[in-house]
Amino acid sequence: MHPLTKGFLTYVPGKTGCAEKWIRFCSSCYFLSGKSKSWDESCKARGADLVVINSKDENEFISKLNTERCWIGLTDRDLEGTWKWVDGSSLNLTFWGSGQPDNYDGDEDCVETHFKSPGLWNDIPCKLSRRLICEKE
């Protein structure tokens, strides 16, 4: 099998320390699901969580990993306008698309990436279907 190269990402199957179909970046392994699911049908079955984006480089990696809208592990379900990651950490670095987050129709509590342009985020209803980007260390 040939290595997959996307920007600064090089993936050589079996050489990453990650499980099959997972891709290493820094100290984590990432998995892009083939099927679309709701935000709640997340990555737990794979022993992972939806991705927590901690840096500009990680956001750039995620945007190169996928070419369509995907769930990331960010939500404001507990308190509207207070964004938290699935690991409980606060949102410190953002990559919102223009005019986002907007809580359109009052029911947008989960976040997708690849909104209008690679790497930009958008809040949308959690019940919609998107591909999942899972992360585990």
C-alpha cells in the first residue's frame, strides 16, 4: 500500500502506532468515519471521543483529513453560549465561520467543521447526520 500524503501529514499504514484505519498526528490517533451519524452516535464504540481541537495545527490537520462537513467534540448543550469540549475543557481557541455561532432557530448546540471553507466551524442541531472525527491518545 502506498503512503498517503496530505500537506504536512504522511500516513504509512502499519507504521504509526495507531490501530488500523487510524491516523497519527502529534500524540493522538484520529479516525474519520465512513458513515454519517448524529452527534450523539459518536466515537465511544471505538474507545474514543469526538475530536478536541487544541491548536491551529490540529485544526489544519483535521481540515486536510476530511473534505466534507464532520462533527467535532464541541457543544453548548449544558449552557447556551458556553462552549465545552467533550473532555470537559473550555473553548479557548476558535475557528468559527463568518457569523457563527448563531444558534439559528434556537437549536444549534453541536459543531461541525468544514463549513463553507476547510477548517471553519458552524453550530448546527445535534440530531443532523455528519461524518465523525474520532480522537484517542
